Amino acid sequence: MNIRFNSRSFAARSVTARYFVALCLAVFCSPTLASTAEPVTPQVVSRVVTLSPQGTELAFAAGLGDFIVGVSEHSDFPYAAQSIERIANHRSINLERVIALNPDIILAWEGGNPEQQLLKLREFGFTVINTYPSSIDDIANVLETLSQYAPSPEQGQNAARDFRRQLDILNQKYSDAEPVRFFYQLSSQPLMTMSPENWPGPVFSVCKGENIFADTLASYPQVSLEQVLVRQPEVIFTPENGSDSLWQQWQGQIPAVDNQHIYALNSDWLNRATPRSLMAIVQVCNYLDSVREKQF
């Protein structure tokens, strides 16, 4: 997991002055997100800002929920997150409001949050932590890291330990499962999917789902219906708000359509790399098991 820390100056200064300095620094600094500061020892915090729904979930799970003062749009789990002020969305961060909230740490989604805005926050001296795990196993590592900032680190440590235990059970259960060829419809207009390495690809890998676009070089490739037809998926997964009408025209040509193996998945469980990813794994595995039972 790539976690970067940056020391903060607590010298007295006005919010307006701090914001002006941040903007000036952003103009003249390199666009890289790397921090040149030495890592600092985590300390208990009292003010936290999260910049993704995933980060919000992880913060609550790690015992930081009571200290969150700002979250991104769509931060709806747990329920308590719904009443916290919104200061970001997937397109932008309200920098002025974040600075005014004066958080001790900012939980970011590198690769999702705007790179330049994260740079501004780092250059301004805020501690910005990347909460986007690099793998399913890394979810537990993120929980342990965040727990170091909580007054009761045991909550996050216990959550990490429980996550690893349940993940081990699932890995063992499906270690020798027969692969099932699948297509995941990330979006329909345009039609997109993901590579096995990019989220939520690892969820399907636990269940021994075989991604029909495993050979793609793109992280989230745009594909055509004809390409899906050629690759003959046995299962098609769609978002929970999706529709299988897109596939009905291929009756008699795609095994997944012929056998009615088109399944809608819970998008929050699947798309957010959090402890609820275990629920996504169970859901996917159950669907693939039902297909295996018919085949073998």
C-alpha cells in the first residue's frame, strides 16, 4: 500500500492566507504527488476529512467515525456518515472548505481524486493518506494504518484481523474451484469492463472467475458487443441498476444469455474496497457456484 505522510505546520495563520499560499505553491511546484517530507509517527487525531465513500467506510471501520468533519458525495455507509458535511465529489475537492475545516488527516483516493488538488493539499502541509488498497489483502493493511490515528486502535485492528480471517476462509474454499468465464459490464454507454488486476477484478479472482478480457492492456477498456460475443462468456455480471435488455439480442449466440446467467451485483459492496468487499465476494461466488452446479 502506498501511504504518504507530510508534516503540518501549526503556526498561527489565517485561513485566507493559508489558502493563498497553497494556490501559489501549486502553480510553481512539480505535478508529482510524491512527498519529500520524512514520514511522521501517527498520532491520535480529532479532525478527519475523507475524499471518497470508500475512505469514509474505512475510517468508520478503523474507529475514526466520531472525528470525521467532512466527506465526499455518496458517503452513505454507515448511516451516521449521511449527516456529515459534503466537501468533495469524484470531479473536485472544495479546497477552501477543507482548509477551513483544518483536518489533522485527509483520507484520499489517489487515482480517483483530482491529482492537482491533492498536490495543493500536500504542499500546504496537510497529512494526506491514500486509502485505495492495491489488493483485497491490502484492505486489512489500510484498516491497521488508520487505526493508529484512533483513540481506540483496537477497533481497527480487530476489524483487520476479522477481515483477514474471513478472506482466508474464502480463499481456501475456492482454491481448487473450476474457472468460469465471465464478463463484467462496468457500464453500458459506452460498454466498459475492467482488467483482472484493477478493482473490482480481484473480487472475481477469489471465486475463480475467469475474466474474458484478461489479456487487455487497459485498466478499464471500452469494448464492443461483438468482442463479448467472440469471447463467449458463461456468465455476465451487471451493476444492480443495470438491465439485461442489452444482451437479449444475442440469444442463441452467447452462453450466458442462453442459460440465463446474467446477474446484477450490489454496486456498493463491489466497487468500494472496504470490509464489505467480503459480501461482494460471497455474492459473486454464490452466482458462479450455481453455474458450476449446472455444468459439472
